[in-house]
Amino acid sequence: MPVSGSGLLEGRVALVVGGASGLGEAISHRFAREGATVVVGDIDGKAAQSVADAVVAAGGNAVAVEADVTKRAEVEAMVDEAARLGPLRVLVCSAAIETSGTVVECTNEDWDRVLGTNLKGPFLSMKYALPVMASNGGGSVILMGSVVGIMAAPGLAAYAASKGALVNLGKQAAIEHAPDQVRVNTVAPSATTSGLFMRFSDQTDDPDGLRERVARGTPMRRLGTADDVCDLVTFLASDASSYLSGVVIPLDGGMAAPGCALSTPTPTSSSPATCSTNGRPRAARSSTCRRRRRR
């Protein structure tokens, strides 16, 4: 479809890290429709190029860059490529992986791998992008967190720790770079109808049943959509949110409001245990809430 946005991001370069699939892919397309030149950064170079090609075919501007967010040199080169295209004003950190396992069950390897992608990745991305954005007069960083980063999720020790730490990393960056007019905010979505959750549910014995249970456990009785996420992320990327920084916005249909704990089912043979933004499967999270007892 042709570019048909309102030009909220006209004349800006937006780097979407983890932009080759799921919500990152949807954000890449939305930013292009809003007039941005999009840099689709991803460890899967072929998938990133496919997304960039689709954006261009729809009338937008995009390029692909292959990069492993855990490798300093590759992240630095990715940011350099984005800066070469024009004023880098928007950074979205969407690359993530997840493994299941309690604190006792989580292996050292899984811990290092999840924290490397989910926390070190955004750290390196901001480390190299923030000075560039500051030199351009400011901009917006959007960290893609998770509702699991602000509430308990039994069985997701490494993932929950990485997303919880991401919240404070974002606040730290927001305070340090507020004088530079660079805003840093975190979006914390629950399960959505695109990306990781749908790919996981497709591999279970009862995809529709799982989706229905998760939706039923959400106060608004539905899953989030890619449009829900893109609407919020575009707002945060635009000048419409110019005085908003250092916050975490739950995008979860009210799930976090009552102080719930997510219930995570144990993976079965048909329920793969891991997934990333590049399509590898992960453990699903049930959104059924258990209200904590008050003391």
C-alpha cells in the first residue's frame, strides 16, 4: 500500500533494531508511512532486507543493516550507517529473545544469552546512538520492554530480569540526556496478535484455545494488536510527546493495574521453550492474573 501517513516523522532517520520481524517489522512500516527514512537493523540480514524492500515497494524509504546487538563493533557500524543517511532522530530497541526457566532452573548459558540480547543490546545501541541524536538537536529512544518487566512472571527468570533492568536503564539514559533534548521511554506490551506470541501459539496443540485463554485473562478481554503498539511508538517518536521522558507505559489492556502476577505454563513437547524476534520459538505467557495478597 502507498505511504499514507500524516508525516509525523518526515525528514528524520529512524533506526529500528530488531526490525525484521514481529512488532519491529510493523514499526518499520508505520514509521515509513509517517515519512521517516527507516534503517531496519537485525541479526537476520536477509529478513531485514526483505522488510526494507517491502517498505520501498510501498513508496517509503528504507535500508537494511545486518548486526548482532551483542557485538560492539557491529552495533557501532549500524548506527554509523543510520547517521550517514540523515539526521538520526529516532531509535527503537526491539530485538529480544526469551527462555523459560525459574531462577533455579535457568542455565548460565541462557542467562548470558538473554541478558546479552535484551539488555546489553539496548545498552550498546544507546551508547552509540545517543551522542549522534544529541548532536542533531535531540530525538526519541523507545525501548521495547514487556509487562513482564513490571510484574512477576513465574518461570521466566532471565527474561523478566532483563526486561526489569531495561526499565531502569531507560530511566538512567533519560535523566542523563534530558539536557540534550533526547527522550527515552519504555513501552511494556503484553501478548499481541503479531510476532512472538502468535508464532508460539501456532506451535501448540491448541493455538486458538491458548489465544482465547490469554485474551480472557486480560482485563480488556482481548490481545493487543500491532496497530496498538505502532500507535503508541509513533506518538513517542514524534514531537507530540516532546515533554515525555523516563516513563514506562504498560500497553496491556489493564493487566498491570491490579497488581497481578502472570502465570506461565510449563512448556511441553509441542510448546518450544525459547523464542526471539528472529522467529525462534519461546515459552508462552498466560495472561491469567493472580491478585497478590495484601499484608
